[in-house]
Amino acid sequence: MKIGALKESYEGEARVAVTPASAAHLQKLGHEVFVESGAGVRAGFSNEDYEKAGVTVARTAAEVIGAVDIVAKVRQPSDGEIGQMREGQTLISFFYPAQSPELLEKAKEQGITAIAMDMVPRISRAQKMDALSSMANIAGYRSVIEAANNFGRFFTGQVTAAGKVPPAKILVVGAGVAGLAAIGTATSLGAQVFAFDVRPEVAEQIESMGAEFVYLDFEEQAQDGAATGGYAAPSSPEFREKQLEKFRELAPQMDVVITTALIPGRDAPVLWTKDMVEAMKPGSVIVDLAAEKGGNCELTVPDERTVTENGVIIVGYTDFASRMGAQASELYGNNIRHFMTDLTPSKDGVIVHDMEDDVIRGATVTHDHDITFPPPPPKIAAIAAQKPKEKPKQLTPEEKRAQEIAAFKAETRSQVGLLAGGGILLLLIGFLAPASFMAHFIVFVLACFVGFKVIWNVAHSLHTPLMAITNAISSIIILGALMQIGSGSAWVLILATLAVLMAGINIFGGFLVTRRMLAMFQKS
């Protein structure tokens, strides 16, 4: 199959759907890759870079669409781009089908198979194709960089000759992918980070990253966000009031607020109201990652940086991922090539659009002149509930004593039985074997018995180093083998040589293994 990437027509969009690196992976799947001339320039990929990667560079979008079977884009396709596509072609891009019914109808009429990268189900197997998470990760990182650029002071605390500089206080609202990326970036820059999320189960993740989780004094248990595909569920009015009350308490203390609360397909909830902005210090910064859907801040203006009357800077950009075009393109290109791997199971360039596959079915919004959105819920196997483990019964001192006596008697019986059986076996061998053999054999049996008793009670974690060193030491048998090498018998010479070889392996191998085991407990 032939797959081609178009140059993004959206004003200011710097991303590209296929990079030279991802093109190499697509070619390994048996596909031929095309790209529109100049498609990757804004992301830092020239036409020469694509040509070196074996990609065919076409002059226009129409030329790419006419040549390929699969069209790859980042943003939603325009009516003109869909109009140029023919029946049976596949389109891969962000599609937002819930907000674009007209686009769905047009794709259906054209007979196009439309794959929406924003509809990839949020299940473990599909994480490598989750373009929303990839872009949210970049947006979270970039939001901290934008905040630092607009904040007039250090993020990290410093003690200098000129005086002490306190660390900046940053509040991250929402601990999804973008929120966690923002927390990690802000923490690494030395800021004092606070984070809030309606899902209390993410508190451990937040604290593990060095931030402080903001708890609410609210008795009603919050709904598990997993019920909404990993996103936080809408809160009750009572919970929302408690939430806003807490934010009003925090607003005067915070230097930077980063809001990330957004569920795809819904308007952004207003979490940072006008009175909270007015309560913040002059020079404080608000970065609203939900600006595209109205914003979490009441005063956010989409695509603009505004300054309030009290000197608070509000950043409402909607192109955070595009502002890091090279990185965003690499990640999005990887998402697409992983999806293409699922579509090309035999790696022979033949597309198998399996509508029984949860990931492929979930992301497909139109197929074979039919609208397949919304998809059915993923068929995830339920995990069987584990039976509660019974607590061990607490034994009384008398029961413990009786248990110890019974164990001692059982061990004594087994040892007496082994000794009796061994004695009888030695007597039988003594009747048949010469006296010289019996002297060596008895020493051998005693050595085995002592070795068994020594090793048996050693912890399993120590068996490897213990056996390694005992193997090395026990290889004293090499002396006996060396003495026999000078024998006149050919058989004795062969056996002695083999004994020297095996004993040598035992010696050197034993000490090498022991040394490696001991090195594990030493600091380099």
C-alpha cells in the first residue's frame, strides 16, 4: 500500500503526520511512503531529509491524494481535502466525530474509511497509539515553559549574596497526562508544586513526583475516573462548591496556576473564576490548557495572552503541541506507525481492516459508506475477584509447644530411618566390595550427608554464591586427576584428562560467579 502525508493547511500548524524516522518503520511494513513538498519544513524536516529516507516527495496535496491509498494528517481534513479523496481510500487524522457531524456525513458519502486518532480507546494495548496522550504530554511540558517565560522570577529557590529567593509556588489543576507532565517539569525546575484532581486515587502519583496533593474536606467519595475512559468524571454541585472554596483559599498564595481539566467532546469546566484571578498577586501567571474548549479560567481568551487589571498574565494558547513541532511530529508519527502495524499484521504492505479488533474498531468512524461512530465499548476481559485470604490462626503457647514437639518427632523418625537404611546399604556393599573401596566410600557418604545438612537450611537467595564457592573449593579433586595423568593406561589417561577439564571449569566458574554475586552488593 501507499501512504502519504499532507502539508497541514491550518494556519500556524507546525506538525506533520509522517517524519523521516517514522517513514522508515512504515517502509519495513511493506508500504511506500509519499509526502507533500514542504510538509515537514515547519517541524524542521526538509524535503531532502525525506528523500534520504526513501520517501517520494510530491509537489501538491492533490498529487499525494491521487497517488496513495492512505492519507495521513494531523488536524481535521478540510472539505476540499476530503472532496479530492476517492472511494475506498483511508484517512488517518484527528477527526473529533462528536463535534463534526457534517464531516462524518461527507466522509460517508465519499466512501472513505476514516480513522480518528482522537478516538483510539484508552486501553493498555493501545497506549502506543494514543495520540491524545502524546500531545497532552507535550502540552503539559510546554505549559510550564510558557509560564516560566511569562513569570518574572526564578522557579527554583536560591540563596545568593544579594539575598534569598523563595521558590515559586505552582498549582496544577488536573492530574491527567498533561497535568502529570506539568508537575514533573515544574518540579524539575525547582518550584514548589501543588496539584489537585477530583480523583483521590491519583494522590500517590502526584506525591511520588515531588508535588503536594491538595485534599478537600469532603465526605462524599469521588467517582473513579476510569469509568470515563481514564478522564475525571463530572463532579456533583456540592463537590464543585468545596473545590472552588479551596481554590479561593489557594489563589492569593500561588505564583503560577496551570489548568488542564478537559474531557474530549465536552466544554471545559470553569474552575478558576474572576474573583480568584483578582485575588492573585500582580505578576502571577495562569496557563489554561483547556482554552480551545472555552477554558478553565473564566477570563481566558483563546489563542491570546492577556493581562488583567491587577497584573495577572493569562495564557490561552491552543497550539502548545504545535509550538514544539519537531517533538510533537515524532511522537504523532510514532502513534500512526504503531496503528499501521496493527493494520498490517503480516508486514507485507497489505492492509487488513479488522473491525473485530477493539483498537481498530474504536478508532474507525466511517467505513464502507457507513458511519461507525460511536463505537461499542471495548471488550476488556474482566479480572476475576480474588478470594479473601484467610488470616492464619493465632496459636496458643500450648498449641505452639505441641506443634514443635510433633515436628521434632517427625524429623527424628526420618533421620533414624535414613541412618538405618544407609547402615543396611553399607553392610550389603561391604559384603561385596573390597576393604580399600569401603574406606573411600564411607568418607564420600559422610561428606554428602554433612553437605546436605549444611546447604538445606540456607536461604534460597544465598544458594548461588554458596554453591559457587563450595564448588570451587571442592574441586580439590583436580589433584587426584593430575596424579593419574601419568598412568600408563589409555583409559585412565582419558578419564583423568576429562576430570582435570571439568574440575578446572568448576574452580574458575565457581570463583567468577561468586565474584559477580558479591559485586551486586558493592557500590561502584
